[in-house]
Amino acid sequence: MQPVADYIVVGAGSAGCIIAKRLADTGAAVLLIEAGRRDNTQLVRKPGMIGPLHSVPQLKRTVDWGHYTTPQAGALGRRIPQTHGKVVGGSSSINGMVFVRGNRHNFDDWAAEGNAGWSFTDVLPSFKRFESFEDGESNYRGGSGPIKVTRAKNLTPASQSFLEAFSATAGVKQLDDYNAESQEGVSLFQQSNAAGLRYSTAVGYLDDRGSNLTVLPKTQVVRVVIENGRATGVEVLSRHGREMIRANREVILSAGVFGSPQLLMLSGIGPADHLRGHGLDVLADLPVGENLHDHLFVPMTYAMPTGVHRPNPLYFGNAWVRERFRSGSTWLARSVFEVVAFVRTRQAGEIPDLQLHVLPWSYPAPNQDAPIRHKPDPRRALTVMSTLIYPKSRGTLRLASDDPTAAPLIDPNYLAEQSDVDVLVDGMELIRETMSATAICDGVQCEIAPGPGFPDRAALAREVRNRATTVYHPVGTCRMGVDERAVVDPALMVRGVDGLRVADASIMPSIVGGNTNAASMMIGERCAELITQAP
Ligand SMILES: Cc1cc2nc3c(=O)[nH]c(=O)nc-3n(C[C@H](O)[C@H](O)[C@H](O)COP(=O)(O)OP(=O)(O)OC[C@H]3O[C@@H](n4cnc5c(N)ncnc54)[C@H](O)[C@@H]3O)c2cc1C
């Protein structure tokens, strides 16, 4: 007899953990299937461990799928790492924890395209439901959800002086809360951690769960079983081999921007010619895997003694020992990011099109493409990242083979559009202008990267293609919409198949203006509401 659940949720990531818990709270039997390992380790749960996690390849590969892009023509043919969580909690277990909802207009744009129920007013209750913000409940913020959100604390002097210098140079306000009424300005970063604990969705939603929610780690779903046009279960691969699991009610794919489209295609749902080319039967001819897009940043690093931190094993070991004795007492209790800004460049319309991420650490240069341990400059430093938040370039995700264990072909087509380069260079020039302002320049010893070898706009524009890298925010491969090019409808149902939804970052029609974890969690909450509140 095959194992059975009411709902099968594939992928225990930012969206998947939320959907599974909310459905289980209704009394349903829910099975949450995750390819990666459990998350019960300090590597994942201690916020400051993101430094070692991302810089030591042996650690990273225990929780990362290890994907790379195809060679990117717009980026000098580089193959850029596409780090993606393979662990309970998904990417929310390995991300930078900075907490940004996006601009309210992003959701109004989704609704204006016909996605009823996804305007900012519609999604605000879902954003509020999952968070517990340090200021408590308000019109804009949630005060009692499972994910704790706090502001950066004990700012290093370098970050503080950047905040002040940037406000004056760019002529923008210092904002108390960029996740409230308006985003434009410079602020302390908000983070999804508190008291030295990362608030991944695994921590927030799975640590305290009932017996009707079963989590199956180290189990990879290889296809959705579809019978007579309806999803009736999944086929999985685990150490016991292959087996089928049936779903009485629905299958929900939350396997992320790469995993969900890959699974749809392996199940016969995708571009017909592409599927036939891999010998797969076509059940639904849909543009799965199109519309892939992502945020990019270019880091600029300045030697600044007031940056305080030093990126070396001794400095890290010292904090580790102190943290063991008094949890929450060192920089390891927080994310490395301290300050954020949203501003409008020359290319912007009504809303900011440039984000700056600020961290008081030096950063590997010129890029981190090679799968080796990178050694950043050893000096105390401040890094400011010019970040493109509305890329115009669009790419694809395709199957490399019909073997479910083969990595998909990820081609974001980075920097294909010149305007994407222009925004990044505008940001770099603004950073340089800020770092030479009187409010900060006395504390700046030199520009470490990109450095004096790239003195003007033309040189920066050329070098962007060597240095730009992903912020790890890919979205859009199972686009939500009401048109013929959509993959899921506004109820997140796969068009033309019953009993099958997709709910994760892949459904975003267009990327939000800010880091994508909060919007992915909101999509998880919305999906659960759509299922439980259906007439
Ligand atoms: C390194 C990194 C840093 C980031 N930093 C930030 C940040 O600071 N702030 C922010 O807002 N956003 C950040 N992001 C982005 C954010 O974390 C993601 O947008 C978000 O987590 C996506 O959520 P998701 O539910 O779509 O997918 P995920 O959270 O990635 O979940 C997908 C899950 O599905 C599992 N899965 C995939 N295929 C299968 C299969 N076939 N069978 C079983 N399981 C499967 C995966 O292992 C994974 O656990 C970062 C991302 C990364 C990778």
C-alpha cells in the first residue's frame, strides 16, 4: 500500500514550510518533502555563520545545490554561482537574513496585470501574519507572527558614518522603517534574526509542529504523478530507492525558482518542443522556465579602520568562543549587513530603482565565481554594494536531461540589456561620491575594490561585466498571470492541470524591489489562505 497524505508540499523552503504548517493547522495530514538535510546545526542557525558558510566550500556544499549559470555572454562568458538552499528551511536557512518586503507598487503592478488578490492592500495581511517586528503591531507591521524581525544593532562607526554621509550626498531621508509607508531613503537594515537565532521558516514554522505534519528530509521528488489531468501524488528518490506517495487533495510545488520548473518539466508540463527533445511526453504545453530574472550587485570596498571587523580565522574563532559562553553577545548573533538605501537613479520612474547593501567587512574581489576559498583583503573595511533591483534582462531555465538528478541549465541572460549596466554604474558613481564626502572621507584610507585602476564611468561600465554577481534572488520561472504565457493562475493553480499548485519565488510575474525572502514567505501565506479559504 502506498503512503498517503491529504496534501504533499514539495520543498521545505521559505514558502513550503509556511504552507505545510498552515495546512496542518487545519487538521489535514500534510507531508513536507525536502531534498536536503535537517537544519539542526549552528552552521545554519547562528546568524553570523553566513560568513564561513559561504566562504568555505566544504561547508557550503552540505547545504547548497551547487548550481552555476551557463556561460553568460553579457558577463564575459562567466559561469556565475547560483547558490540555493538544499536543507530544511531552504534558502531561508542560508540567506543573508536581511528583511525587505519590496516596494508596494510591485504588488499593485502584479494586480494591474490581472492577478486579482495580489495588490499591496491584498497581500499586506499576509506579510503581517508571518512577522513579529520589534516595534510591535501597527497598520503596516505584524507583531505576533512566527518570524522575528529586528533592526541592525550596535552599528560599527564606519556604517554609521556612511548612513549620515549618504543621506546628505544623495539628498534622501534617514528612514525609521523602509517596510512601512515609503521605501525611499537610507536606514538601518532589518534582519530576520533575534537573540542570536536565525528565523528561517524552519525555525519559525516547523520547530513547534503537530504530529499531522510530517517532514521527510533527504528525499528528492523526481516527478509529479498526473492521472487523467489531475495531480494524484509524487514519485520520490531517497536512500530506500524510488517510491510513489499519494495525495488525497493536492500537490503543492514549493521547490524554488529552479526546482519547481524542473519538476513541472520532468512531469510533462512545459514547452512542448523542449520536452519532446528530451523524450518526455507532453501533458500541458506551457512556457515553464521562461521569464527568469534576478538582482545583481557590484561590491565596492574601502579600507576604513572604523569598520572594526577582520576577515580571518583568529578573529572568527575569538567570537565563536565568546558566543558559546554568552549567546547573542557578539557579531555572530547578527547578519553582517547593517545599512540599506533605496534611491532613484537617472533611469528611474516614480520609485527607487537602486538599492545599496552596506556591510562593515571587506569582500572578495573581483568576483567569487571560482569554487575555491576566497580570501578578502585583510584590512578593516566597509563594503557598499550597488544593486540593480529592476533588471530588464530575461533568461530561461531548461532541462539538461530527463535525469531528475542532473542540474538544470540556468541562463539568466545577465546584463543583456545595457540599461542594467547603466543602473549599476550610476550606483557605483554615487558610492564614490559619498565616500569622498566630508562627513566620511577622513576615515577612508583608500578604495580597495574596484580601485584606482578604474577611474571613470567608461572603465566602471566595462568592469561591471567582470564584477557583477547575483544577490541570489532569481524569480519568475513559473509566472503567475491570466494570459496565455502564464504558468499558474492567480490562485497559483497550474493552468490545465487539476490538484497542482506552485507557490514560491518562481511565480513572481516580476521581481520585487528588494530582497526576495519576505515576498516568498508572503506567497507561502497567500497560498495557504487560497487553499483553506476556498469556497
Ligand atoms: C545565499 C543566499 C542569500 C540570500 N540572502 C537573502 C537575504 O538576505 N534576504 C532576502 O530577503 N532574501 C535573500 N535571499 C533570497 C531568498 O532567500 C529566496 O528568494 C527565498 O528563500 C526563496 O524561497 P523559495 O520558497 O522560493 O525557495 P527556497 O527557500 O529555495 O526553497 C526551495 C526548497 O525546495 C527544495 N527542493 C528543490 N527541489 C526539490 C526536489 N526535487 N525535491 C525535494 N525538495 C526540493 C530545496 O532543497 C529547498 O529547500 C538569499 C538567497 C540565497 C541563496
